[in-house]
Amino acid sequence: MNRRAFVFSLEALLTLLAAITLVLLVLPPTRNAETDWNSLQRNALAQDLLETSVKQKSLARELYAFADGDEDAKRALSERWTALLSKTGAVCFKLEAGSGSLETECAGTKRFAATASRALFDGFALREAKLALYFDS
Amino acid sequence: MFSLDLLLATLLAVTAAALLLYVFTANAHSFTERARDAQAQADAFIESENALKTCEADGGAALCEGGVVLVNEIKKLPDEAYAETKKENRKENENRVCVTRIALFGGKQTAVQYCAERGDLK
């Protein structure tokens, strides 16, 4: 092989490598598509839970009572939401509203948190409800 | 000679790159599209009167508590069957996209799962 042909081949190879590198750099991060989708879904779940709670009068009353520190409301919320969330893949949750605070026992490791918040107004006071749902993957 | 080599290599690289880009973006696009379609269908279904009617037709809204929505129908499943369904859904292939939402049925907060198959995504 003469020297000239070697240089040409090397040149062509370098061009090829440069082009491939360029393309790999601009490729969209496709592997994260499913992860992003899961994260979106889980955040939607947290939003759903608070939204349905403030939308329905009897559920909203329970939430107001929880925010006032009512122990019965806290127990009822804990039992109902734990049962409900077990069907969604969440391992535990944390809810804070007014003087009420509730953190359930985790059935797994907290690896992902989806959060949501809503303003609560019972006609007398305005408070904020903050919810965090935890997932183990 | 030198220019021809360079031209051929560049053409080859560009073709390969375009092919790669097409394959990657087509996959990502189809997943995102299907996910978005399933989300839209689930939202529309859950928020529609039909969901509640289907629930009621199934023996009363209370039956929908903890129910699973499977492609336009709500089924009350015992816990073990629900677990099986969840297990199946974990093996989601590219033809199936599942969306879990919490909605009000008969005044109760209910976890519903809407699964859309490729053929159902219109």
C-alpha cells in the first residue's frame, strides 16, 4: 500500500468518525422517554388525589378537619388513602395541612417522590395542603 | 481521488446517521405519541359520564371502588386478580400503554387503570 492511499483512507475514516460522533451528540435522549412518562403519571396521581379531595364536599370536610388536627379524620384518611394508593404502586405518603401532619409507614424504599399542593378554604381560614407520594422505583 | 474518497465517506456517514436518527426518533416518537394518546383517552373516559354509567351498570358505583378500567370497560377484580393485572402491565410491551388515575365514582375516590392497546389508539 502506498503512502498516499493510506493517507486517503485515514482521512475518510476520520471523516466517518467525526460524522458519527456529531450524530450521537445530537440524538435525543430516547432512553429516558419511559422514565419521564412514569414520573409524569405519578405526579398526575398526586394531583388527582388532592383534586378529588377538595372537589367532593364530604372529602373536603374531612381534609379541613385533618387540617384542624382532628385525630379521627387523620385515621380515616390514613386508612382510606393507604388502601387506595396500594393500587397505584405508591409505597407510602406524607400529608401536611394546617396543624395536621400524617406520614404512613413505607412498604418499600422511597426512591421517587411525586408532590402536589392545594389551597384549602373552609369559609374561615385559608391553609395549604401538601402531599408527597413515594414510589420504590 | 482524494476528493472522491472523502465524498463517499461523507455520504456513507450521512446516510448511516440519517438511518440511525430515523430509527431512534421513530421509536421515541411512537412511545410518546402512544402515551399521550392513552393519557387523553383515559382522561376523556374517566371524566365522561360513560365511566360512571359503566360503573353503575356493573352493579352500582360502590363496585367500582378499587376497580380496573381495561380498554373501555370497568371491571371489579379481586385483589389477587388485580395483582396479576399489575404484573402483566409491568411487562408492558410497545403495543400497550397503561394509565392509572384517581377519580371520583359515586362520590368515592377510586383508582382506575386505563390500558390502551395499539389497535385502540386512534
